[in-house]
Amino acid sequence: MLKAQSIHKSYGQLEILKGVDLEVQKGEIVTIVGASGAGKSSLLNILGTLDRPDSGQLFIANQELSKLSNKHLSLFRNLKIGFIFQFHHLLVEFDALENVCIPAFIAGKSRNEAEKRATELLERLGLGDRLHHKPNELSGGEQQRVAVARALVNNPALIFADEPSGNLDSTNARELHELFLQLRNEFNQTFVIVTHNEDLAALSDRKVLMKDGLITQ
């Protein structure tokens, strides 16, 4: 599902990634762990096509991405990749259903098609009675579930998550971690997750350790 080869990235004189290689199989949950400053989030941004490497190759779903224009890369990202962040980044003026629909609208889907898919996801995530609640009317755990539904709405090949439970209490964090497992088991969904949460790392299929800009094990 994902193959990164010799990924290098520097910001000014500071070398952040020093030749990272990583492969992720379809249906796998991979967590990336390591100390602050190890390069985890920088790597995730490159794997998720939010940033470009200085050198190296990236393949997702058998598509080599380095030569795509910014426009085509944005189209690929919208259709093939889902994102979940530590902070939900929901748009406060829209309700849960509308927030989940936005990536589908960007992909050119009709309102009926987008709302049908979004409703199915929100109901599946236990939010069927919260469709028309705005973010400030939802708990932290509910907000993050809306963000998960938004990440899934276009049936992405791969979901990237950056500290997805970092802003949740222990109960909501555990429920979110279990949700990732359910989504993988039911839909063969692939996840790459940066986390400091040891419980989430322990639940994953594979834990990748980063240190000083390299994967060390």
C-alpha cells in the first residue's frame, strides 16, 4: 500500500530525515514512535503528501507521487488519503454531517451521495443522533469520531494519523484505539499513526522506532 525509499528532508541547514525507508501493507496498522525531534511528524507529512521530500521516492497504491504536479497531487490526496490529527480541525460553523461531507464535495460527489455516505459513517461510529450538532455541542471524543468519519468519507486507500488520541482523556483514547482496530478488521483499512501513546502502539500490527531522522527498528 505504501513504499517510501531513501526519503531525505532538510529545513535550512537542519537535516530532519536522513534516508528513511518504509513499507506498509494493505490492512496493516503501523505506529511510528520515538522521542520528540526524531522526525516522526515530518515523515508523516511527507508520506501523506502534505510536504515533499528533498529526495527519495514515495509510492501509494502503486502510484509514484514525486513527479505529480501540485494540482494532481492534491486530487490524489483528496481521493486516496485520509487524515486524523491531534486536534479535530472541524469547521465550527458546520454541523457534524456537513463537516464529514466536505471532502466528498471537493471530490465532486453530489450532495445526496455525500450525505448518504457521511450519514452511514456517523451512524457506524455511534453518532447517528448527533448529525446536526455543531462541534461545540459535541464532546472531545465525539469531535474526534466526526474527524474519523471525515477521513473515511472518500474510501481512502490509506489513513494517516498524527497523535490522534493526544487530546483525549484515557476513556475516549481507548475507544478511539479500539475503533481503529474495528475499521481495520471490518474494512481492511490501512493506518499509519504517529503516537506517544504506548497503549495504541501496543495494539498496532507493527511499531516502527525513529531516532535522529532514521528508522532504527
